[in-house]
Amino acid sequence: MNKEGPIGTAALADDTLRGFFERDAIAVARDLLGCLLLVNGAGGRITETEAYFPDDEASHSFRGPTKRNGAMYGPPGNVYIYRIYGMYWCLNFVCTPGSAVLIRALEPEAGIGEMAERRATDQLTALCSGPGKLCQALDIGIAINDRPLDREPYTLFPSAPVPIVSGKRIGITKNAEAPWRFGIQGSRYLSKPFR
């Protein structure tokens, strides 16, 4: 990842963004921890992620490309947004075709007032402590789906390595034993503690 500034800024003429994401989703999920994600200037440090693959029964890409999951087959470093339970948006970053990383939680750092207003809470640890809450706090919806992370409204800054814990993914019934959920060890800003 670029160590000088945001990933994919206009100053980058090479494929830094694509190169970072065009890898195994587990490697990307781990390396995203600690990165600073901003959407229209609001956001924070990524504290929790989950990896998904095309041969993974829990993945939206398991049955191949559809209108809904088309962004998962787009360029590495693009965003895939979908709705769960008919109510909540979820934010994913595309890796190799059909694989993606779900962004599960953030530690808020920027635009905290806006996020608190959108979430109707001033409890910092509750602002982005789950994929639906995160999207509500950052005002993420389908209108900004299938866009590259190096273009507005997204900004992604790299991170130094952080201590990582892993465990089972949350809220799925298929392939639920796969230990492809990752978090920053000791973080208070998670959707659920690791065991």
C-alpha cells in the first residue's frame, strides 16, 4: 500500500489500489485492519472485517454473477454494497473476481458529530459497531455502489501493521465454521467480541 498518502489519490499513476486488492480476500481482510476509511470526510479506523470467496456457500457470488452481485465481479478495489434484512446496507471491498471483504466495524475518528446524528446516539463505541450501523453512520447506500475506492466519496489511508485476532464469521448459516473474521486485538470498536 502507498505509505505517503491516501490509497489511490490522483498523484498515484500506478496500480497501487488494484495491486493491493487483487489478492486473496483473507490477506486483504487482515491488511485492511487499522486503515482509515472516510466517506465524504466521515469515518475512522477499520477494526473488523470478514472475507468471502466465490466457492464459499455464504458468499453472494457462490451461484455466479447476477444483477445484484455484479459489483463483486468488477475491478479490484471497487465497492460492493448490498441490503440485508430489507433494512441495512453493508459495505464490501472487491478483491479478485467474486471475492470481497465485508467491512464490519470502525473506530470513529472523523465526522463524529454527523455520524452520531445519523445513528441517533452519542455512544462512540456504538456508532460503527456492525456493518449496518457503519453504513448508517457513514450515510452509505446503493447510490455509491460499484465505485472505486480511489474516487469520491471514498478515501482510504494505509496503516502500519496491527495485532490481529480471528474467528468465525457472524450472522451466517452456511460455511459458518470458516475462521475468516478478523479484528484488531483488544479493540473496543467491534460488532462482537472475539472468543
